[in-house]
Amino acid sequence: MPELPEVETIARGVNKRVRGDRIVHVWFASHRNLFKTPAERQSTGLEGRTFVSVHRTGKHIVCELAALPHGKRNRRTTVQPDAQWIVHLGMTGRLLVTTPDAPLAAHTHARLELESGKEVRFVDPRRFGKLDYRDLKDDEKFNAAGAEPLAIERDEFAALFRGRRLAIKAALLNQSLLSGVGNIYADESLYRAGIRPKRMAGRLTRAELERLRASLKTVLEQAISLGGSSVSDYVDAEGMRGFFQLEHCVYLRTGEPCRRCKTPIRRIILAGRGTHFCPQCQR
């Protein structure tokens, strides 16, 4: 599943390519399980609206939209969004910006035709993704349940785990605590912080939690700078793969030597997820 760096990379790429563009026609496939809001309502709400901005919130891509009169699309003008289109990529989802003549990928479930001639396409082979639409006159603005890992401060981070009787790896994956962290970046940040994934979250010291917070932020920022990790189906808004998988220290490196101490990387199942760590470097 795309995690915070991958979703951030896609959101930035889409924003760069569609900000200020108007949606002129919308097509949705017939798979109803993809829609948190009925497809008919999404089509009615999206057509005619302009992309004000596109950003990431947790693991969701949030498109801020506004119903603007024709000709009112100056990017320097501050526009208050009146609607949101929210895309969750699920396990295999892709949000691509392309041209109408580009080959149509199998499992394309949404096509937004833009005034500029571009198209925004949502592709999802396994159909675990979700599409949602909110009219901000009637609906609440979308917000993530947990804290933002790239912005959380020392005291708030420590408070998240105080008294938690669960493994720190499981706590990191809890989206009501931290939004956007998934399996890859939990493993990589715990390795860099020198903390075993099975350690009980509520028993970590303040110093250990601060190491973890700093490691998590560093790992996420490095992954974003390299376009995310392409270990499965992930590509960015242009269909390009990321490169952070080349920097992985433990994730999917079972049996390979630790980059620091040469001890073979181990894999266990924790909180239902494959978990990778170095038994020597992580205590």
C-alpha cells in the first residue's frame, strides 16, 4: 500500500500539473465498492469545478476544488475551496495525469477530462481504493484521524505512546495515532533509531522516543526526496517509479547482511504484518 512518501509524491505531482485547470467531463466505471460518495453525486459535483490545489492528508490525496466563473483561474489569486475530491489509493491505486490519447490502462475506474486537454485517471487493479466527494457547504472538511508525522513535536510524540501496552511497531501503524506511516517506514525508522519493533511502546524512554521521532521524520523526508519506494505497483503522477527502495536498510532484506554490523536481517510477523529488523543493532 502506498504510504506517506508515495502519497505525498503523487499529490505534489498532480498539484503541479492540474492546479488552476477546470474539470469539463467525468467518467466513472461501474464498480460501486470504490465510491464512498455515490458516483452520480461525484460527477455532478466535479464537473465544472476548478482544481485550487492538491495535497496529502495522512494517506489520502485531497483535491481542493472551487466553482469559478470562466476566466477566473489566475494561479496568483487566492481562491477559497468549496468542495473536495478525496482519493485513497488502497493497495494498488494510481492517480495519473496524462493525455486523452495515452493508452487506457486496465482497471481504470475514473477519468476526469480537463479544459487544458489533460486527463486525471484513477487506476486500481485490486479495487481497495476509495473515491469520496465533499461539498463544503454541507459536509465537513476532510481531516486525518492521527497526528502528522512530519510536523509533530517532541512532547506530543511522546504523549502518543505514554502507557500504550502494545508493540511500538503496532503503535506506529495505528492511523489514529500517526497518519500516513505504514509498514516500510515503520521498519526503517525503528532500525535507524536502534529500537526493536516488539518493544512495548509505553516502556520506551523519552530519549528513545525522541530518537524515533527524529528518525521517522528523516526517513520520510528522504523517501519523499527520492520519489517514494517502488516495491510493488507504485508509480508517481507521471507513471515513474520511486528510488527510496534502494536505500532500505531492513525492509524486504530478510537474510541479507545488516548495512552496519553484517548480522543477517530477520523477519517476524507482528500486528499481522511482516516486520524486518537487525537483531544486533536494534535493542
